[in-house]
Amino acid sequence: FPFPYTPYRIQEQFMEALYGALEAGRVGIFESPTGTGKSLSLICGALSWLRDWEEKRRQEEARLLALGAGEQDGLSPQQARPGSADTAGQPDWVTAFVQKKEERDMVDRLKEEQIRRKKQEDRLEKIRHNVQLKYTAKRKRCKEDEAERLLQLSKEALSQGAGEGTLDQLDHSEEELILAEYESDDEKKVVSGLEEEDDNLEEEHVTKIYYCSRTHSQLSQFVREVQKSPFGKNIRLVSLGSRQNLCVNEEVRRLGALQLINDRCMEMQKNKHEKKSDEENEGKKRRVSRTTCPFYSYEQMQFLRDEVLVEVKDIEQLVSLGRESKACPYYGSRFAIPAAQLVVLPYQMLLHEPTRNAAGIKLKDQVVIIDEAHNLTDTITCIHSAEVSGSQLCCAHSQLSQYMERYRKRLKAKNLMYIKQILYLLEQFVAMLGGNVNQNPGCQAVSQTGTVLKSINDFLFQSQIDNINLFKVQRYCEKSLISRKLFGFVERYGAPASAVKTNKENQKLAGLQNFLLTLQQGSDKEGDPPVEAEHDQIRTASPLMQIEGFLSALTNANQDGRVILNRQGTVGQSSLKFLLLNPAVHFAKVVEECRAVIIAGGTMQPVADFREQLLCGAGVDPARIVEFSCGHVIPPENILPIILCNGPSNQQLEFTYQTRDLPQMMDETGRILCNLCNVILGGVVCFFPSYEYEQQVYGHWEKTGLLSRLAAKKKIFQEPKKANQVEQVLVEYAKCIKRCSQTGGQMTGALLLSVVGGKMSEGINFSDDLGRCVIMVGMPYPNIRSPELQEKMTWLDKTMPRAGGQAPSRVLIENLCMKAVNQSIGRAIRHQKDFASILLLDHRYARPAIFNKLPQWIRERTQVKPAFGSAFAELRKVSQYLYLM
């Protein structure tokens, strides 16, 4: 395997196993701890396979073409074999003729493919080596920009004296808000942004690898690794992202919310396609929403596509190129998908089928690698779940009623029918929460509070909407862009800043303004800073966008999900939530279509979740599943994991809901920390099961004086609840550790009190002195009183087989707990020369069922210590020995 440096043995094993899985078309679960060069192993292993596969395919094509050329004049020996009559009793010559024609067709197809591929390769090669070509394209764009500017100036000059047309102009811009005629069975393709006459529409998708991860920063990091790898110069890589990340049109970017950006972008494309029939309106100045996008130029996007394929670029570089070349990176990158060999994209884009289709991603016979996949099941569940509040439902109903009232005479019958259906749905949804759509949701008290779960069918029957075809309503919302029109309407009449003329029609709309204001005041959350309140009101002004997601969720199969009615104090605070119980149904298509799927991560234990719930649930043959887990690159002595069963005063450590609040348990935890902070230099990170428990323990230590004893040795930091404060706390924590290591003295570093499942238990590295000891207080079991979790447990017990004598619901609870533990303790070791101790405070970790769910590289080195004395001696000896090394 080509590699930028001599790989570790475990990296070689990883690449061999990966190559084998791709070659055999398997579904693989791959675990490689952070710090072992997982990204590079994935890149070099997968791209080596792709290179070899392409070479094999080229050889096969060459052989078939040679065979075709050699047999132009006569039948092949196999075809001319006498007596080989077809099963249907056809004569030999008919069978031979049919076979011959099929072979000729295949040879012709191969020739065409070869010519097309050669053309593309030549074009990319020319761009790669011919700088002159780039300058020509750039100069041409500058000329076009200048011409466009002059044209705009002359248009403005012409329209200067046309003041009297202002009223007409307003009416003209309002035309935009009216829904176009809708044909429900019209299956014309939604404008995809491609020019119809383009021959590249039919471009063949080459075999490729789709690599996806959770965040854009993780994807950018991966692209940088590709750039450094031996494949960096020759691979055709495309980075995909959302419009929010890739849009370079400032007018659209300013909208902020993803749904608004999407809708405005699609509307601008629609305008572009309708532009030809709109020539007579050219003299009039249009509203922003009516304009076409200057970056959406087919020629410029083709230039961007070629630039992307010639040289590896991450999202930031792609956006810079888009601005420079005046081309849309969002669509330009999509143009590059068919010819790309490696496509890098976020989870959402691959795992959500409508998004996948809209992006032009075809998975048939391709390879998918899902990295950072420890939360894959939860991710699929979240992507396909949806929640709407009572105030959103009432707000949408009010807006849509006002909209229908305003444009009733202009709307076609089909539009009115669908709007009435949507209004009826909203009415019934609010009724299910115990409210009335025509009253302010913030003032309507709910008589029966609590949480009720219903199957999809029961919810549809009880809300009396089972006679409405939700698939058709969903398609209508999608095709008509009704939420976008409604947003424009509210933007125009609902915002307090807009000057509404007091003619009769507009007086009706004043009610909408007042209603929106009362909603806004009623739904402001406590403690949120009132920054840009006006903008927030406009941005959240079309809750129909959120409701569309809920309607879409209701089209899932009855057995795969539940509707949760969460009735709180008022109708406005209450909500309807769709909970997906079976994520496998949405993952099934991915594993069915793909040649191979690799699920990879630093901590994949326990893997039973992936195997049983996700893969077997999606219909994957168990024989197709392959598992691979490799050790760590650090020497065995660099990590000391200990399961501690008793504290310094011989108190048994068992942090159950019943015992963890006892003063003696909190005291014992404090004593353990005091002892450790005396001997461990640098940073100590202590994880608690929840924010509430961490606060409770902190308060108890303050009262007993334990906190001041701890503070004498280590400066104490607490993980903040607000995400935007995490960075600041980490910076201060790191500074304190660095200062203590340089100055010496009584303070030996810092202690960070964190929370499992919080910001610091995932995605943040406590390498070197930042985490010389990681402590896990108790076992972070999820809250089994949660109605959602209870429903999931019931569903699993009904649908999944018992594993090793345990009920599937019990296995789920243990797996959720151990996944969270593994994520947290994996933060400490980040590279080959790093060292740390890991302390698990609870005797239950020593139980075989729990113990076996620890990552293999930690499990192999874990010591179970019944008494604190021997554990402490071991910790002191190891930490001093390693610091002297």
C-alpha cells in the first residue's frame, strides 16, 4: 500500500482487512482507536483498492474490444457450435445472431465510454498543465461582468423617471407570492439546475468511494489528509456540502436559516428558467426575491467543475474558487460527481434519501465509508424524526388563512383545495394537543398534561385525518414551494417594520401582524439574548417549513415509528413529535444498492447495536458482515486502566440512582480525587453521569470543605452548559496546566469536572498534559423513565431476538451506557507517545457483560482493584515512572 511514511503494523492490518472487504463486497464494522492514523489507513487502503479495480476493468475492456475486433467477420467458435439450440427450440443461427448482436452492442458501448473517458481525461490534463487556459477563462469572465454592469446602469438610468409606476411595481413584486397553477399528477422533474440541452446530463457515474463524516471540520481534515497522501496529486475528489456552507451569493447567505436559503436558491433557479418568457418585464426593477442568481451560470460552473476535478480542494477552497470564478460551488461541485473517484460529504446528505437524490448521488455498485460512526443509529433516528410545537401549528394556520384570504381570487382550484387540506391538518393537530387554532396558543391552558405515545395509524384516526393522502400533500408542498411563498408573504405583511397601507385589504392583514407579535412575545425563551430580535422574527416567520418535515415523517410505515403528544402547561408549549423506532428501514437502501459499506470509528464497541439493529434489521446477510478491531500504537505501559471497587474508607462504589445521592458516596468520590490530585501532575478530567449530579456533588464538597482541599492542588474548572462557553473554559484549563508545569510550586495542574454526553465527552482531545488521568464516576445509564426510551425498549423486545439470554431492551440500555463511557475515556490517548491512567469508579464495571463492552485495547490492559490502597500505589508508581521517561 502506498503510504506517506512507514505505516505501523496495525495500519497495515487495517488496510489489508479494508481492501479485502471492498474486494468481496462486504459490510464492514472497523474500529481503530484515535491516534492510530485511521484516516490515512482508510484513504490508502480504499484508494489502493479503487486503483486496482479500475486497472482490472481497463484490462477487461481492452480484452473485450480486442475480441470484438477479431470477430468482426465471422461467428466465434462458441457461437458456431452445432446443436446448441435455445431452450425455446430456436435454430442455432437465430441464437448465434442474437448473441452476436449483444456482443456488438457491448463493444460499441465500451468504445463510446472509452472515447468519452479519453476526452474528459484530455480536457482535465490540458487544464492541469495549461495556465494560459485559466487566464483566458478569467479574462472572459471579467469582460462579461463589465458588460453586465453597464447594462444594469443603463436600465437604472431608463427607469429613473418612472416614479409614477411605483404602485404597479409593488403589485408586480406581489405577483411572486401567488402560487403557480399546480397539477398533482404532473411528474415533471423539479428544476434541478441543469440546462436541459447539456449532453453531460447523461454522464456515466464512474465507480467511486463516498466518504462521509459528521461535521464539515472533520471532512476538511480528511481532505487535508488526502492532499498529503500519495494519492493527493492524481485523485479526482469532490467535497459536497449544504447551500448554507457553499453559497457565495451574499443576498441569499444573509437569510441565515438553511430552509430559507434552500427555498430562495430554488426560486432563483426557477426565475432563470422562466426568464426567457419574461422579456417584457425586463424594464422594471424587481425585488430581490425575483432576481436570478448571478453565480448560476452554466459555463462558469463547468469551469469550476473542471478545476475541482483537476486538484483536490476542501470546502473552504471550493468557496474561494466559487467567489473568484463567479460560479456557484453548490451546483458546480454536483456537476463533478459523475466523474469523481472520491466524494466527501456530510452524513445527512448520504443517509437521507430525498437529499441524496436531489444532490445527484447514485449508490448503485458504489462504495460507502461512514467515518465517526459510533452514533450512526442515533444519527439516522434524528434525521428522520421531527417535532412541531403548538405555537408553530397555530402560527402556520393563521398565516396560511390570511394568505388564502388575500389571494383567494387569484388562486386556482387545485391550490385552494390543497391549502384547505393543510389548514384542516393544522386544525386537527392543535385539537390533538387540546387547543383551538383560532385562539392565542400562549393563553390556552391544557387540561390534561403529560406525555402520550400513539402508533402512526392511531394518531391519524384519532385526529380524523386518515382520509387525507399525506403523500400527495407532501408532494404538493415540495413542488409548489408553498412555505417559501408564505415566508415572502409574512416578510411583506407580517414584519412590524414594513409600512402597510391602510386600504381595506391591508386592514385585514394588520391582524396577522398583531398575532405574530403576540406569538413572538409569548414564545421568547428565558435567558436568550435579544440580539437581532427583528431578524429572528422574520426568520422563524414560516413555521410551515418545520411542519412539512412532520407531515413527511407521518408517511413512514405504522410499525416503524410513534407519534408523541407532549402536553405541557399551554398549547403553545405543547408539541407533537415523530419518533423513528426502526432506523434500519432508512439504511436498508444504502446497503442494498452499494457494492460495499464500511462503518468506521475510533470507538465502535459495543458493536452488537450496529450488527443487530442496523445491519440485520436492514436485511443484511450475517455472512456479509465483517468486523475488524485493531489495538493501539502506544506501548502497553503507557496506559493504566483500573476498575476500582471500593474507596479509601472501604465504602463500596456503586453509583445507582438510589445510592449515588448518599453523603458517604459523595464524600468517598471527593477523597479519591484528593488522593489522585496529590500524585498526578498535569490535567485530571472527571466525568459525571449528568449535569445535575455534577452540580449536586460540587455543592456537597463546598459544604464539607473537600472542595478547598482539592483547590489547593488543582485549579477546578466545570463544563459549562452553554456550548458557546466550552471553548473559553478549555483555553483557560490548558493555560493553567501549562503555567503550573512551568512554574512548579504547590499547584500541580487543573481538574476539569465534565459530563458524559456533554461537549467535552465527544470531539475534544485531552492529549498529553491535558488529560493524564480520566475518571468516570459511576455508570451513565440513560433515563429509563423517558417515554421515548421506554417505547424503543418495548419495540425492541417485540421485534428482536434475545441475545445470550438477555432481553434486547436490557442490552440496549447497557450498550447506550458503555458507548458513552467508551467515548469519554477514549479522549485521553491521542498519539503514540501519549500516556494516561483511566479510573472507572464502580464495581459493576467488573461484571463480564459490562467488561467485555470496553474497547479491546483498553480491556486487554485493565486491572480490577478491590481495594483503593493497591490501586493508588499502582497509579502513583506508573505516573511518576512515565513522567521521568
